[in-house]
Amino acid sequence: MTDNSHLEWPFFDALHRELAERLQEWAPAVDAYHHVADVDVACRELVRHLGRDGWLRYAVPVTHGGALERLDSRALCLIRETLAQHAGLADFAFAMQGLGSGAIALRGSEEIKRRYLPKVAGGEWIAAFALSEPDAGSDVAAMTTVAEASGDHYVLNGTKTWISNGGIAHFYTVVARTGEAPGAKGLTAFVVDADAPGLT
């Protein structure tokens, strides 16, 4: 039996309580993903299921197919907590959709939002986030991947590693140095389609 007493805390409201109740009823659907033979296949299936049944809509604002006016960290945490109780991979699949598209939702141009966010919300496209590098880890101040303007686009040069959803994603949010400032400043997030020339 799930203990829901925390839902009475003052920073949760009726929306969060209703969300938690609906998700707790649905979540046994992912129990089969507790142990899987092929993680990539399972992740693809989970993203489709989470999108089809509306849970990924919480990772996107309502203006682009989402469930709420803006991203709500309380709702996101409740979803992740509940999914993780049933299958860690389900939590991972949900979290990576949000991580891979979060920069788009928060700061992307309207054109980029229209192109990517509805596909994320519907579970049609898998998102990935490319930050870590072999010699820098996740220390953004030490990153060496660079982005150089070339006409109406940028050319990115560098190596990323430990990319969750790498190889199965439809697009990558890649953090690269644009040179405006040293250290952790002067970085920009770029959306790179999986079939972009030169992406290996």
C-alpha cells in the first residue's frame, strides 16, 4: 500500500493529489519493465507508452502539447517517484524526455518548440542530453566542445560521452562553448537531430 500522507503537505494542491492518484492506478502497467533483456527496445516502448497515455505531457508546457501551463517541478517529482516505485527504467525514460527537452521548453525559439515539443509530449521522438565530455566529465567549466557560426547555422566540434539515450534518440540537446565568456559562462545549448551530418 502506498503512503500518500506527503500529498497533504502545503506545497501540494488538488492538482497534484489527483495526478498522483491517477498515476498510481496506471503505474502497474510498467511493472513488466523491472527487468528487461534489451534496454534500448524497452526504452523505446516506455517512451511510446508514456506518451500515448499522456504522462509525457507533464514534461512540456501546454502551449506545445503539454498538460500544464508551464513545467511544474512538483508534478514532475511525483511522476518520477511513482514510476520509480514500479520500474526504474520507466522513471529513466520519463526523466530523459524532460532533460533532453527542458532547455527547449525553457529557452528555445518558438520554431524549435513547435518542431520538437509536441513529439516529446506524444512519445513519438526520444530526447537525449549531451553535456559530459571524456576529459571534463560533467564539469561545464572544463568543457571543450565548441560551436562556430557558419552562415545561418553552427558547426559543433567536440566529443561527448555518457549520453543517456545515445544511439536511440531522435535528437540531442548538446551543450557547447560559443566563446562569449570563460569557464561555465559562454555556453549554449544546441538541438542536433540524430541524422545530422557529422554526428557519430
